[in-house]
Amino acid sequence: MTTALPGVATLQARFATELPELAEPWQAAATPSPRLLVLNEPLAADLGLDVERLGSAEGIGLLTGTELPPGSTPVAQAYAGHQFGGFTKLGDGRALLLGEVTDIHGNLRDLHLKGSGRTPHARGGDGLAAVGPMLREYVVSEAMHALGIPTTRSLAVVATGRDIRRETVLPGAVLARVASSHLRVGSFQYAQAIRDDDLLRRLADHAIARHHPAAAAAPEPYLAFYRAVVAAQADLVAQWMLVGFVHGVMNTDNMTISGETIDYGPCAFLDVFEPATVFSSIDQGGRYAYANQPGAAEWNLARFAEALLPLFADETERAVEIASEALASFRTAYDAAWFAGMLKKLGLAPNPAVDAQGLANEVLDLLRSNHVDHTTFWRHLGAAARGDAEPVRGLFLDLPAIDAWLARWRALGPDADAMDRVNPVHIPRNHLVEEALAAATVGDLAPLHQLIDAVRSPFNVRPGFERYAEAAPDDFGQYQTFCGT
């Protein structure tokens, strides 16, 4: 089924049609006084949508789900998940999948809403979202995209004109999000939980066709599919670690089958390099701390394997052996991806005669013990490769240690230009994100647009953007983020 959208694209309903057990037809809540806050014009164009019409009443109706083309099939997706280690049945409690769009490159992409009202999966929640958290997702997902890290993307944020109650009364908003799909580990866990092997097989076939088509031709397609997801997640989490990104809520329902980052709730980038950093207000035990993210991903993939066991072999014991062997590839793939990325950050070519792993670990220990800003260090290191070590030295208290490290590293001939292509100047620095969100919540969007402009050009030094490259002020304090529900 396809229906016309504002522009040249059409809205499809493949997920709803092929997997009706996971698709609850539902309608978005009314928006009393909708107002477009921010529209991702490059993404809209990439989707084949008419930018001008998206800003009209018709377009805002699409972006809030309140005025959809005739024949549209918006659905709340059902899934399950381990949340902080505890299993539960979940689903889109405040979200709707409007359908799929084929973009101008021929790729199928989900059009999805967040904060569009209560659904049957709301579990007592109000189904709404506030302006601040939805704009956070917009900013951080655009930053991740600009950094080249696989991610869902934000198409628009629309203020609804409805106040919502959290700790205080806040203005409400709907986020329109685009993804390769919203299939997640939790989707397969749902099929496992209801013991529906037919649904599990159809879900796997749907995911293979959409994300990992090469698996279909493999001798054991479901095992090849699992291995492909393991590899994609290993690469993704390595990229998070290299830029200092902390997801904050790595539950199994937030791990995509596509290998895209999803659900920018209590997320943030490191300020000072501290492996134990936790930004989420609800992660009291540090389960999803920065340093724990590779282990959390591996744990999630073990749960994914458990859900797929009926597809690996008829005998459970044999299926477990197959899954365990495949899961073992995660750590090897992650280590390889992280190390390759670290070599690029250091500006070094692979060289078996050089202990680059030891060099990397040593400097990370120095960053931690000297409380050095992560992003600033890596960018200043490029200047050191050009002969000016003072910006880097100025970050450290232990000068003899960093001087000794710099001498060994510079003797290897690092490529400064290559370093500048992977070590960003601009990330969504936490103090700037909070400044922009606070202003936007009271109606001033100028700081938000300036921040978006900065993070969309992460590797370039630009006149007038100096403050966007500066570390957080000393009085910024311990940073906490919230999921927004």
C-alpha cells in the first residue's frame, strides 16, 4: 500500500502489512496549536519531500501525524526488551510508525513520530514529549550523522501547543524521526516471548531483506544474519567510544538490527575523559557507563541470539553452540574496529613493529588521571603533530609524563591532516546543549540554530564558532540527562 505525501514521495506500509502481529493501528493525538520549531531541510530533500509544503499546515499535519494522506496506516510497534537487565513487554507507548518512504537514492526509510500521544503500549504514561528532549535528539542525531556514525535522524520538531507535566509544566512537542527501520533486538524478543516461531521467521526474513540481504544467499541464512548484526553493532559501539559518546540507555529495545544509533534520551558526549562517566539520571549503578558500553552491547547480542535459537537448529543444545560461537566474534570485531579508529585518531599507519595499542592505552590513562577534556585533547594533538605541543601540554598537570609520551608518538611521524579529518572540533558540548534547550523552551531558537550549524561541520575550524570548540566551564558541574518521559 502507498499513499501520497506532501511532495513527490509516497508513504508505504510494509511493516504493517508484513508483520501485523507487531503493528497496532493507532492515531496521533490532536495538537491544539502546532508550530514548526525546526525542519531538517537537507534530510527532507533526501527523502524526496517538498520542503516548502512541509512548512505548510498540510506538512505540519504530516509531521505530527494529525493529517495524514488517505489510506495511511500509522501503527504503534510492539516489541519487548531488557531494561537495565529486567525483561518486559514494551512497545511504542508514545510513538507511531507512519510508514516507509523510498528516498531519492532508492533506500527504504521509516517515517516515525515520537511524543504523538498515548498508545495501547503506554503503560500508564501520557504518551507526550517535551520540547527540550525532542530538540536534544534533533541536535545529537545531526551531530552523529555529521561525524559519520550510523544513526537515526530527526526530520522535524513541532511544538504542539499543549503543556505537559514532568517535574514542572513544560511545552509539548512531537519529533518526526527517520530510520533505516525501527527493527530492534526487542522486536525478536517479543516473538520469542509469545512463542511464535512463525512470526520469528517472518520477522527475520523481513529484516534480512531490508538490512542484510547478503545473508539470504548464505548456506545458513539466519546465522549469517545474526553475524551481520553482531558485526554492525561492534563497529557502531567502537565509533561511539572513539568520539566519547555515551548512549545512556542501552536496553535491548534500543539496539537496532540495522546498526544505527537510536533513542537519544539520556545521552551526551564526554567532557573530561572518565571511563566511569554516567549521564543518565536513572542509571544509578553505572550499567551503561561509557566504559561499559562494549560489554552492554555484547550482553544485548547474547539476548538476541537467545531469541533466534529456533532458527539456528532444531535441537536447543546445538543451537546454543552455534549462537555462542557466533557471539564470540563480537569482541574480536569490536577490538579491531576500535584499534583501527584509534590509529586514525593518532595519525598513525598500521605497523606491526610499533606497540600502538600500548601507546593508545597509555595516553588514555593520562587523560583520565589528569582530568583532560576528551575532544579538546584529540584536536590539539593535531597541532602537536605539526610541531606545536603547547596546546596539548597546557591540558596536563603531569608534564613529564605527557612530554615523554609525545616524544615517542611524534617519533612515529603522525599525519596531522589525517588526524584533523577524524578528530572533531565541534561536538554537542553539554553546556551548549543545555543553553540551547533552555532558550528554545522559552521561545528563543537562535542558540539552537547556531549549535546545529556548528555540529553539522564537526571537523572544520570556523571563524565566529570559537565558543563551540571550548570545553565546559569549571562551574558547569556534574551533568545529568533525563529520558523525557
